[in-house]
Amino acid sequence: MPDLINVILLGIIEGITEFLPISSTGHLLIAERWLGQRSDLFNIGIQAGAILAITLIYRQQIWQLLTGWKDPETRTYLLKLVAAFVITSALGLVAIKLGFKLPTSITPVAWALVIGGVWMIVAEKLAERRPESTQVTWTVAILVGIAQIVAGIFPGTSRSASTIFAAMLFGTNNRSAATQFAFLVGIPTMFAATAVELLKIFASGETAQVDWSGFGVGFLTSMIVAFIAVKWLLRYIRTHRFTVFAVYRIVLGVALLGLPLLATFG
């Protein structure tokens, strides 16, 4: 029973943090220090649950993009999504070839949370100085693709934060429009990354001792919570800034940076 509770808690954490601009990777890295390390397959499973949730939320927009490609405006938007995805994939392959691995210590995550929080506040204020625009330019598409890799390299940065604010700073300063483009780009990107990791795990034969019940519970928990979290976020940003998320990041990051100091004096 305690382990099942831990599985549910990790699913909840993933569901809340995957698309909110506060970093799911950073939160899971921190949470697993108290709730126990999980297999790569489990972590992929709860991420897949969150991806499925966002796909369901944007199912109408996705269908329109796939069936309405004859419309010039729809086709251009779709091509920009493809361009951002291709850029992320290409840079991701370069990172893999260079042997990049995510850090496992909390300190870099804490610094990424703090720096990212400050950057969000500054970026939103700069974006608000420009006339509001819902247009996604090619520059925005390219920078969103690059931003996804930056988030992947530095845990704590947050994929959603980096992509949303890349869009807002460089042309799409309408919060809802920037968030939609960032999330739509994230769907194929995260599905592709999940598929690659799953193939690696199955090829290595690591599935023999998998706790499939825990996997299923984590997957469902993450999917349900992510669905609720994103629905709430999309309503919230229509009338509110991202400031509350930035402040949360800064407070959490500072608290994490203070943990070694507390341990020293404790």
C-alpha cells in the first residue's frame, strides 16, 4: 500500500507539472529522493499519460490541422509546427551523439528554477510592451524548436516555460496563442521521445521485472491530473499573467539551494 501511494503521488506530480511552466523533470527528480527511484519505463509511462491528456484536450485543433491543410493559413501553421519539431529532433540527435545525460543532483535544478522564474517575469513584461499579436511567425517556430532542447538539457528549465516565453518574446505575445503553439509542438516531440525510450527499454530486455500494475496506475493518474491541470491553465492565462508560476519557481529554487546549508548547520 505505501508503494502504491508513492506511485499515485508521482503520477499526480507529473500530471500537474508536465505542462505548467514549473518543470516536471525537476519536480520528479526532487520527489523521487523521498518517494523512491523509479524505472525509466515508469517515468516514461507517466509522461505518456500526460501527453495523451494534452492530445485529448487539443483533439479538435489537431483534427482541423490534419484535415484542413488545403487552407493556406492552416497549412502554414502546420508547416511551422513541423519545422519546430524537426529542429528539436535534429538538435536532440546531436545531444544524444555527444553523450549528453541529465544531471541527477538537485543544485543545477534549483538554479534553473530560480533563473527561469526571474526570466519569466522579465520576459512577460517585455512582451507586454508590444502590440498584442496571435500570429506565429517562422522566427517563433524556429526558436520554439530550439527552446525545447534547451529545456531538455537543463532540468528545471521547463519545456512549457521555455517554449511559451520564446514565442511571447519574439512575436506571439498573446498568452493563449503562444501556449497553444508551444503545447501543439510538444505533442509530437514528446510522443517521439517517449517512443525512442520505450524502444531502448524493450530492446534491452528490461521489461522482465516491470511492475505493470504500478505502471498502469501511474499512467492513469498522470493522464487524469494533467487533463485537469491543463484545462485550468488555459482558462487561467486568459485573464492572468504567468507571475504566480515564476514566483513559485523562485521560492522553490531558493529553498532547495538552502537545503545543503541547513544540513551543514543542522
